Amino acid sequence: MSLSLKRPALACGTLALLLLSCTPTIDIPQERLDALGALAAEVQQERLMGLVNEIITAHGAEEPMDCTPWKEAPVIVNEEICFLTRQRSGAALQQHFEALGMEVQRQEAQVGFITLSNIIAELPGTTHPEEIVLVAAHYDAFYAGADDNTSGVAAMMEMARVLSGHRFERTVRFVGFDVEELRMLGSDAYSKQLPEQERLVATVVLDAIGYYDTRPGSQMSIPGLPAPTQGDFLAVIHNEPSNSLAADVYALNQALNLAKVVTLGAAGDGFAPALEPLLRSDHNSFWLRDRQALFFTDTAAFRNPNYHQPTDTVDTLNPELFRKTVQITAASIAYWAGGPL
């Protein structure tokens, strides 16, 4: 999750916590629900954790990015800026996509003294390839970055494996965003170049989804905002234009009984002053441009004491609950993509 935000001045708005206590439902045949459940069951816990270790190893084998320009820039930065790695994890992500037979593109951009490279791969749709379901995770990380955001990258890699074994009506696009931790530069560059006519049916950003704590009092919240007190749930963060997508995830999870999901939403476009902590990831770049997007997260610093610390290591993750989070994510992506066929 990002150090800071890149957006215009926040507009006034009303904060709303939407727990969807009314329990929305999805009217789809039991046969398709069974197919979605079977697809979700293909997510393998051992493989997920193996991917986490692979990406952590890639981070550890790389010399951190030169932090001198940032330390000299007229902005407030923290010491972790000198422990950011990205190139080898990005290479591992690209190799994984290519090994699945997917064509990979690199979107490069120069932003100040940063040369960034977003990694893009697709599974083309069969009948509506122009309609896109996008799943994204940033591949840069501080230190080992097990939760933030090796968990999101590993989840995307495992979902690419699972989904590539099926066909879908719509195109599924996977994007690895670069330099999220430095003001979401990668997703900002990506969302800026999206053609207005390109139809994104759904967008899901995965950022810090592997840390869970079942102890009472383990979950913190924004002051004045009610939330569960046990950090054992997946938070699905959305703004008002993305309400229907969040309701889909909640209803699918109720039908398939995969994970513990809490939806957390805001009225309007989501840019109310009190909501700043909910905007610290790449979904922000889509919201800024009036695109629907959901943010899937374990809430990072509101739960995980290892956030942006050297202690963000693989042994702190909860493999079982991590797997369940990836399962409901895979089922949601497949549902929006119109499959599995």
C-alpha cells in the first residue's frame, strides 16, 4: 500500500460504512454456482505460498532502488524508501504469465526520475473480447513485503494459472503495477492512457491480502467508523459507483461460503477527507477517472503490525485464510467475465 496519495484536493462527502446487512443475492442457476465453486477450489494453498516465497526471494536478490532523489525531494518520505525493490519481482511475474502461454506487454513511462514499467497480460474473451475484467496488484515492495504486496502478486499469479484453464465470454486482463509505493505512479500512468471507449466491466485491486488475526481487538479502524474488532476478514472497499460490484462479491461469497467478507464503502466518489486511509492503493487511480474499481485488502496498517517493516515476512501470513481470499476473488472474476464456459 502506498506511502501517500496522488490526487486533487478532496471534495467534501459523507462517510458511510456499508456492511450489506440486507444480504444481497445473485440470481444465477445452481449449476453455474457449482461451476464457480469448482473453479475456486482449484486455488492451491501450497502453490500460493510457494509463489509468495518465490517473489520474496526475488526481492531479496535485488539491490534496493536508489533513494537519494526522494530523500532530497521536497516531500515527506519515511526511511523505508531506501528499501524498495521491484525489477526482479516484475521479471518473475512476467515469466509466470509467459509460462502460461499468455502474451505479455510492458507499458513504460518516465515520471520525474522514475522509469516505471507496468506488466500486462490477457486471457481473450470468446464472445465479448472488447469487454474487460481487470485484476491488478503492485509488484514493488519494501523489504520482503510478504503481505504488502507479495500476497497480492502471488494471488494474481495463481489466479492466472487457474483461469487460464477455462474459457470466458469477456477478456480477463492481469496488470502488475509498478511503483505503487511511491504515490501510485504505475496505476496513475496506466489509468491515464485508458481509452474512453474501453469498457471495464469490473476492476479489482489486490493489495495486502495475506495477514489475518482472529484475536479480539486485533482490528483497528478509522476513528468514528464502526468495523469488526477481529482482523479475520477480507475488506472489500468501494465507492458509490462501485456499489453493485461490491454487492456481487458479498452475495457470491454468501452463496459459495468461501471467506469472511466485509464491504466498506463511501458515498459519492469516495474522496471525503475522512476517507484518506481507504485510498492508499491503486484503485484510487481508477476512482479519480470515474472508473469502477474495488480494493481487496486485509486493511494493512489497521491490522498488520509489520506494515512497511523488515518483519513483513512469510511466516506472519495466514495461509488458510489467504487461500480463501484468493478463492472468492477468483470466483468473482470468473462471474464477471461470464464463465467458466
